Amino acid sequence: MNVTATLLTLLAAFALSAVLTPIVRRVARWAGILARPHSDRWHREPVALLGGCAIALSFGIVTAVAAPLAPLTPLLLATGLMFGL
């Protein structure tokens, strides 16, 4: 993979993450998956969780599209999901 293709893949992953994060935030708020304020936390209002899932999903999608025949694609997707979830 050349430098241009690598940069395009990186930008695609970033753009997809930027699109998916607000969607996942809405789903987390709707499902009640929130970090509630406590004395040991900085935030004063509930904060939606699952942002890592949006990043892992975008990583998996872009990896599958950028290198669909690469032998390591299933391994990369599995480890991305493992750490994202």
C-alpha cells in the first residue's frame, strides 16, 4: 500500500468515526447507557458511553474495504471489536 492509499484509508476511518460517534451517542442515551455523575467524576451531567464502539466499527469497516483479501483482515477486525466493545 502506498502513502496516498494509506492516508486516504486513515482519512476515511476518521470521517466514518466522526459520522458514527453522534449516532452511537444518541443510541446510548436512548438505551440509558450513561456514566452518571459522582463525586469522583468531572462531569456534572450524564455522559453517553459506547463512543469506543463507533471507533471500532469504523476501523472494522474501513479495514474490510481497504484490504478485503488480506489474510489478516479477520484478525484485525476481531481484535478491533474485542478492544472496542
